[in-house]
Amino acid sequence: MSALTYASYLKIGDLLALQKAQSDPPHHDELLFIVVHQVYELWFKQMLHEIDAAIAHLAADDLLKVQKNFRRIHAIQKLLEQQIDVLETMTPQDFNAFRYRLNPASGFQSAQFREIEFLCGARASADHEHLAPTPEERARLDRRLAERTLYDALKDVLRRRGFAAGDREPLLATLKTIYEQSERHYDLYLLLEDFIEFDERFLLWRSRHVRMVERMIGMKPGTGGSLGVAYLEKTLSKKFFPELWEFRTELGASPS
């Protein structure tokens, strides 16, 4: 058996053979487009790994380990946004030179991104057909839909601490209490801050992504048949944990 090397451990040969251009002859910037999106999928894989671990640690009431998971997740989220800077070194002319070759593929079809959404509670539709998933992807998506979400796990922690966390109004009151009595519930306060930072960073990334797409293709339809920017604009109001945003309006409010 050959000795383990850097290249054999990381499968460098296989990895570098995965970038297959559709343009002929290959357009210079298509390699950049493929690399950036393959890297996105690798970071999505790591993020799913961390979210799964965070849910398990929440179930065990091990909030220090959850904090470690979120520290890594937040760092990955920063990288997701920064990758747009790299992608925007490509001009609209460069992208349009090979974009037509991508039909009907679309980033909208990323099964791993849908897994992240499902795990965070965004389950507006259980219909995966429009994603064109492989059988393996369909099985993963169905499994995610059956699992408890990150938000479910947080609410379980709150209930075990004696707080109401079922319906919206009791949950809002719980969150307000934790923030107003943060010294008393400091571990929960820090946990909630990690949750909202996670949500905020996703919103920031979505916003950067929409503006990047508009910069590249204007208001043209997406390659997968979506409305392109018009569809993406609708995602900017998506919040995974809406109550964590909503209760803040009442913080510091004067009693009536």
C-alpha cells in the first residue's frame, strides 16, 4: 500500500478533474464560475455538518458546544458572502458568453441549500419536483423534512428551562424576558444572539447574491426557468426565526 500523501488524502487529482466547461472552446471565465459554485457546495456540506451537530448539542443542553458550532457557521457565512467579490470580477459580457450553455441548470436546484433551509424551518413546500433532484437528493430532502429543525431544538431548550415556547405570543414574551433579564439567563441570551446572527448573515448573503445577479444579467429570466432577480427579490424578506426579530420592537419600550 502506498504511503498517504497530501494529494492522495485530499483526492487532489479527482478534485481538479471536476471542472468541466460547457462552452466550446472553453470560455476563460467559465472555470471561475464552476470553481466558485463547487466551493459553495463544499461550504454548504460543512454548514449542514455543523447544524446537525448544533441540533444534537441543543438536545443535550450543551450550549457551550452549540456556541462553538455557531462560531464556525458564522465564519463560513462570511466566506459565502466574500465569494461574491470573486465572482464579480467576471463582467456581464464574460458571463453572457457562456451562460446560454447552462440551460436548464440553475443554482435554484441546489439540494444542499434546500437542506439548510429545511433544517432552519423554511419548509413552505414539500414538493421537490421543481428542483430536479437525483434519487439520492430526493431521499435526503425527504429525511430533512422529517427531522426536527434548528428552531425546534431551540424551543425545546427554552421549554426545559421552564419558559413558554409554543405559540407565537408566549414565545415573544419568553424572548423579551430573557433579554430583559440577560444577566440571569446569560447562556440563553448568548444562544439567541447566535441564532439571530445566523439569520442576519443569511439575509446579507441573499442580498449580495441578488445584487450580483442583477449586475450580471439584469432582469432576464434565470437559466432554470425562474424569474431571476424578480424571484430572488422575494427571498430577501425570508427570516428563519421571525420571532427573534419581532420581539425587539418591545425592548426598552416605555410602559403605557
